[in-house]
Amino acid sequence: MQFELAVLPGDGVGPEVTTEAIKVLEAVGKKFSHSFKLNYGLVGGVAIDQEGTALPEDTLKMCRASGAVLLGAVGGPKWDDPQAKVHPEDGLLALRKGLGLFANLRPVKVSPVLVDSTNLKPEVIRGVDFIFVRELTGGLYFAQPKKRWQTAKGRMATDSMTYSEQEIERIVRVGFELARGRRKKLTSVDKANVLESSRLWRQVAVEVAGKYPDVELDHMLVDACSMRIIQNPAYFDVLVTENMFGDILTDEASMLAGSMGMLPSASLAGVPQEGTKIFGMYEPIHGSAPRRAGLDMANPIAMILSTAMMLRHSFGLAKEAQSVETAVDEVLSDGYRTYDIMAEGKTKVGTKRMGDLTAGKVGG
Ligand code: IPM
Ligand code: MG
């Protein structure tokens, strides 16, 4: 079969990890007789430098015409001036909004072989396997008003935490659908003791729960949730939350897996259900790591696992996705580690070698 995807390597370590993910994708193509047509495009800082905008119109068009998008990372100190008119991150946010990618899936699974590579005690970490569903096109990131202005007394700024019941309902449904295919436990995270938007969120979550009697729903305040993630992460199965809460909690949760370099993500334009293909954008949750760029250091595993998520959710290739995930497990079991997950007695490798080893394992 032939599949078409847009590839946006972006900035910093983005291009390096993308190259390794494509290597692995080509290996999947060979093993399983698929061909992947790759359309490369600009986003982020490179797009600002070359085209003067963080998301050129051509890139958006190309993404819309593809079955999925693979994105490396955007941003870097070169474009960080707060006074600048445009920032690389604007390109990422415009892609999410422009492509209608409202559901961000961030799985946190602790590989048994990495239990000793994390900062937490092995007994806390063991068996952790949960998935965050982060709302991605609303809330504090996008709602209006959002501005800075000058008053007689000084400068002011505002962002808005606004949600409609439709926005809440569709994201909560994603949580329920995923929970249904797992351990049937959904935790909805909010700040309903203080925020009106959270009170509506909680109300809508309870209403949607009526359609999923087989799934157990609980509610957790976001501050308590951040504590529970460290105290007893094995408690969780599926979590669903607002955009900004999800941004913060998923960086925290990534440390359970040893490194941000291990965690993939999928941003979907619909509710994932068995046997359906959904348009999505796939990217590692780590950023552009500018200090590591060009040094063949970055861990490509998050990007490789993002590619596996693409195969599963956008191309309906579950077997192929599994073979990529197994390949990653095997390479780790063989003792290979990038610097971020290095441990005593293991073999340290760079970005390229990690990509080669993983591609070599695909399909057994
Ligand atoms: C993420 C990142 C982005 C976000 C940034 C780069 C805009 O932190 O994907 O979590 O805040 O959503
Ligand atoms: Mg983030």
C-alpha cells in the first residue's frame, strides 16, 4: 500500500531525530511492502528565516493534502526575543489550530529495562502505563481576549481560560474511548474548586460518562494530580485535561519514563476508535534542545515512537506500529543508551547509531 505524509523537521535536534525516524519508516516499508511518499516542508525558526513566517501557507496546504504529519521540534534562542513579532512556537500552534488537532495523546509507559534510569524509586515506577489526553486547540492557549496593553497605571496583560461544552465533550469522549480499550479507568483533571471553566468541564464529563457505563470516571484537582503523578503513578490509566494543565503535567510525567527523549505524542483531528483512520500530527514531546543540536547526541526514540503512533492511528497499520515499538524495546534490552538515559554498564550511542540499530530490528 502507498501512504503519503508531510515531514516537518523544524529546528534544533528536530532534523536529526526526524532523519532517524524516517530510517525506521523506510525499514517498515521494506519489511511489510508499503511505500511512503514523503513531502518535506518548513515550520518554526527555519521557516521564519527563509520565508518570514513560522507557518508558510504552502506548508499548511501540504499537510492538509497528506494522510499525516511528522514534526520534529520548533524553537531556539535565536528566535526567543519577547519583543519579536513572530516566534517559532506560533507555527506549531497555527498547525494545531489550522488542522483541527484538538486531541493530544501522550502515553507514558515505563520500559522495564529503564526502571533504574529514572530519578524515582523503582518500586514507584514499576508497571507505570498511562496515557494523557490533553485538549489542544482551546483554553488558555487560544481563547480570546488574549492581549497586552498600556494603562495610565502601567502595563497589563490577559489570557482567557474559556471552554464551550462542545469542546469539552469531544475531548472527554476521546478519554472514554481510549479507556474502553485499556483498563477502563478515566481520571478527569480540573481545578473545579476555583475555576468556572473547570466546573463546566466536570459537569460535562459526568454527562458524557452516562454513555460509557463500562468505564469508571473519577475527578482530580490539578494540584493533587501533579502530586499523585510522583507519589503513585501506577494509579492512573487514562487522564483527560485542559490544554495548559496538560502541557505542565505531561512534562512532569515524562520524567517517570527516564527522559523526555522517550515520550512520543499524537495530535488527532477526531476520536480514535478501533479500525478507524484519523488525520493526525505526530511529534516527540521534547523540544528542539538547541544545546544538543548538531552533536549526534539527541535521543531519537521519542520521534521513532511517534512514527509508530502515526502508523497505528492515521494509517491503520497496527502490526507495523507494534514492530517498531518492539524494535525499540529490543535495542534497549541489548543495552544501548543515548546520553539522556545512560546507566552504568550500558553502551552509549549517538542519534544515528540508535536509529540504525532500531531500523535493523524492525520486523524481527
Ligand atoms: C508542548 C510544547 C508546546 C506547548 C510549545 C512548544 C508551544 O511545550 O507541545 O508541550 O506548550 O504546547
Ligand atoms: Mg510542553
